[in-house]
Amino acid sequence: MEYVTLGRTGLKVSVLGLGGGGHSRLGQRTGASPEQSVAIVRRALELGVNFVDTAEAYGTEELVGEALRETRRDQVVLSTKKSVGRDGRLISGAELERGLEASLARLRTDYVDVYHLHGVRPEQYDHALAELVPAMLKLRDEGKIRFLGITEAFVSDTGHEMMARAVRDDCWDVVMVGFNILNQSARERVLPETMRRNIGVLCMFAVRDALSRPEKLRQTVAELVEQGLVDRGALDPQDPLGFVLEAAPSLPDAAYRFCRAEPGVHVVLSGTGNIAHLEQNAASILRPPLPEDIRRRLIDIFQRVDSVSGQ
């Protein structure tokens, strides 16, 4: 595994991070037993992955806590998240504090390295800044969190409206941003500011459905062509990214390498319920970047797209 410094946090983190969410939730949504999910986390550690991300909403904090029970706490960079909305209303600072205490209990630890506000929508950001950041700073002062993070609701906010604003505030040490081959808009709207401020960047949505299921990819690209966001003659409608396979064994492999090579990205997250997939993703992230002509072609084709997440 290879390691980088997560921006101004100074944390040394693996370039591949294990995500406890996504479609599979460490396999809990795809039929895995708790023991099998724990084994995925432990296999990630064996592969050198030291960045592990979960969230209250995922229902996987207890599994991560069990998996890390016999690992030295300072050997893992642990990240979890709290949703800002509940039952149609916005949570208070006190609720956030109680939420962290519950997360710490499930994770079997007395602190987390990064505590994020989870999936913040544009209309929720003012409340997050005024009400929740002070509570997070209090928790940081108490030693229960080390760094403050925020993640975007990428499926509905594909153009990064919330995140483009958040990265201009000084309180965020780490951000989790949607970025992939199909939607590269963070390159212009988010990453210049994170690099300027030395904010740690976690990349989510590197693969998802559109880059792992051929039919979904064809459908997504056809819609982008119809909307005038992708030139009709730029690719084969039946095999839109076939040219990428000249330099990669699979599209997911190419997708991880594309994201890993993006300037400003520190960690590419991989959520999986399958040890074989985890091992493949770990191998992909360590392969060389895609050839520059292929990377440039992908940028040229999708440079106008900011309307899809790849979900």
C-alpha cells in the first residue's frame, strides 16, 4: 500500500480507504454475516489500508468496532459521520454530541480521527455552520474528535453547490467529495480551494453502478448525449468507454486509477461486501495512472457534465 498526508491534518493515510457505506454496507445489504463483514475490515488492514470510514446511518459502526478490537488504535485512521437531519428536522448541537457518544460506544474507542457532518444539503449548510460546528469544536477540545469533516449529498447535489461554499470556510479539515470519470466537476468547483487551504480530500463515488454495470453506463451516456453534455461522435454508444480497456483490465480498475491520479485527491474510498473485490481494488489503486492520452480523452468527453453521480 502507498500512503499520503491527509492535507493539514498531518495524518498518514492509505491512498485506498475502506468505506462502510455504499450499496453493500460491508456486505450487510448483500447477505453477508456479521463475521464476514468483520473479516472484510480485517483483510483491508492486512492489505495496508489504514483509513476506515463509516457512519451512524450505515449501521456498520459496531462491525468496524469489532474488527478493530485487536488492532492498536493509533494504527488506524477512523472516520465516522452524523446526519444533520432527522425526522424532517435539523438536529441540535446537543443531539450531535449525544450522537458522537453513541458512535464512540459502537466503535469501541474514546475518539475518532475525523468526525463529519453527513450528506449536508445546500439548504442545511447555514444551520450546520451556526449550530453544529460549535458543538464539533467543543468535542474536539474535549479530545473526542481530532478533525472536523463534512460530506456532500452527491446524488442530489451533483454540481457541488454545498461543498463549493464549505471549502471557503476555515473550520473544515477534511471533506468528502463525489468525483468520478463521468462527473469531474469537482476539479473546477472544489479542488482548487481545497489545495489552496490544504484541506484533506476523500473521494467517493469512484465507481458505483454506472462504471460497474455496462447497461447502466450505456443508459447514462445516452442521456448525457441527448442533453447535449457529451458529443455524440465522441464515443461508441454501445461501448462508450471501450477505449479505456486498452490500458486497464476493467472499468472499475480504470475508475480507481483515474480518481487516484487527480491532483488534490488524497484517499479514494472503496465500499465493498466482497473480499475478492477489495483485493482487486487495492491492486488497482497501486497500478500506474492511466496513459495521459486516455486520461485527456476522458476529460475532454465529460468536461461539461455536472448532472450525474454515477449512482
